[in-house]
Amino acid sequence: MDYRSSDPYASPYGPDIPAGPRREDVLPASATAAVKVVIVGGFGVGKTTLVGAVSEIRPLTTEETMTQAGVGVDDLAGVEHKTETTVAMDFGRISINEQLVLYLFGTPGQQRFWFLWNGLFEGALGAVVLLDTRRLEVSYDVIGQLEERGVPFVVGVNRFPGSPTYPMAELRAAMDLEDSVPMVDCDARDRGSCRDTLLTLMRYLYTLTTASPEPQ
Amino acid sequence: MNGAGPDPATAPGSPDRLYILTGGQDRAEKRTELDLVTLIVSRTESEAGLQPEHAAIVRMCHYPLSVAEISAYLELPVSTLTQLLTELLADRQVEARPPVPAAALPDVRLLEAVMNGLQKL
């Protein structure tokens, strides 16, 4: 490819801001469709670390802005009361084959970020809930919300040094998880461990699909 | 994809199925459903006459790129980018390759493909 005077990767905003992927991060023209998996968990639980461990591109950040009516302020009808929320989501990419691309999105689990979930979980294959044993309550809410939305998920326990070492069975009971939902140890820094966690999710989805009387 | 009637593919169990496209005041009837992982590909080599933001998108999408990636590279919120993409789609400057449609449960062959791909990591 020759670019003559205008380099297609040069930024219109100036040389410091990249205007596109690095050459090595370009998808083949044959890429026809993508799927996504969402990694949910509280701050610092290792979502971005997990994404980075398996992604073929350096994790990127996308922003979503949402103008929300003031939460829980229903009695101010007619009064402009809006807040603008901007939340960053890190994501990565795995080329499955020449046609298919898998995207992994890390999203915060706290309730105030659930507005992000609407576009995010729609069409997602499923989710990995990254569990921080130091802050179980965040994951508890997340799991309830996923169940309500009918999003299949597995739970990855990212054990931090010095965090409480509960046995899996105890964690399952504490999280009120059904026996059918897989729970695995997941070291978010370790590529193999993250891959296995994603495979656990895929196998679980496979089980759900093949067990379903009407697979569409 | 057409604008006639509700989408029959609306997944059961997701009553508040939202479109990412926001606003829509002036293009309400042309609303395009764009996902974070919809792949965008330019249909044109020429950026003549395009606004800088549109030109930047056309330029970086010579090869397929997801909405999320474009948003990241341009440092634009997804909702803003969606607006720009809707305009480019309407003018046929880019094409959109929608994600694998999500049934209530994913297709077995799709899952097998993903598993095979992951095994290679």
C-alpha cells in the first residue's frame, strides 16, 4: 500500500493523537462479525488486567456519556435536573478466526453504573463476574442484576495476596449462587488462567444451549 | 435491516431493549441499531467534502473496526460517535457489519468457533 502524501493513519487532530489502529492492530478485511463478553466486577478487582492478559491489542478505553434525570427526585416535575455521567470502559479484542472477532469489555459492577449495561449486555454471549473476596457485596448485587436480565455468567475468583481465603463452597453459599453456575479460580494476571475462565464460560453456554429444548 | 415495524429479533427477557443511538430528533425514522461491536468499514476512498470527524472515521475504517475501537481512537463518547456513524451510514460512506445476532442462547457452532479460537491463546 502506498499512501502518497496523506497517511491514512495520521491524525486530523494533530500528530500526538492517534487517528486509528496501529498497523499490527488492524483486523483483516474478512472480519464479518463480532461477539462480546462482559467482565464485571468492582474497582480494582482486575477487570482491565484480565482483558489485557488475553487481548491481542493493547486494551483501549471507550467512554459513554449519559444524561440522567436526577435519581430518585421524582417530585421535581418540570424542573430541569440532569446530571451528566461519563464512564470509561476498558476493552480488548481476540480474533477467533478470519471472520469472527471476540471483544471483551470490563465494566464496573456498582449499581450507579448499571445504566451502562443496557447497550452492553444486549447481544453479549455472557459475562464473567470477577469476585473480590474482600468486597463480596458488590458482586452480590451484580449477580442479582445479571440473573434478572437473564445474562448467563460464570464467576471467577481473583484471589489477592492477603485476602480472605474462603473455600469455594463457602463463597458459593455466601453469594447465594446456584450449583449450576460455574465458579473457578482466576488469576487475572495470567493469560492461561484468564483463557480457561473464558473457556469455562463458553462450555457453560454450550451446556445451556444444548440442554435447551428449543435452541432457536 | 429495515425500518418497518418492531424488530422481531428482540430477545425475550430483555424488555427494555435500548438502542445505542441517542437523540434521534432529526433522524428518528432512520434510526440505525449500532452495537459497541458492530464492525464499520468504509465504502469510499475519498474524503472529499467530508467534515473532519467524518473524514477521520472513513480514513480509519479502510479495514473493519468496531464502534468501540473507533470511539477509543477518536476519544469520542459512544453516543456522539453513533450520531456521526448514523450520518455516514445514511450517506453510504461506510457500511455496518452487525454483530452475530444474539438469540436467547447462542448458536452451538458459534460457541465451538469461539472455544477453538480461545484454545489457541
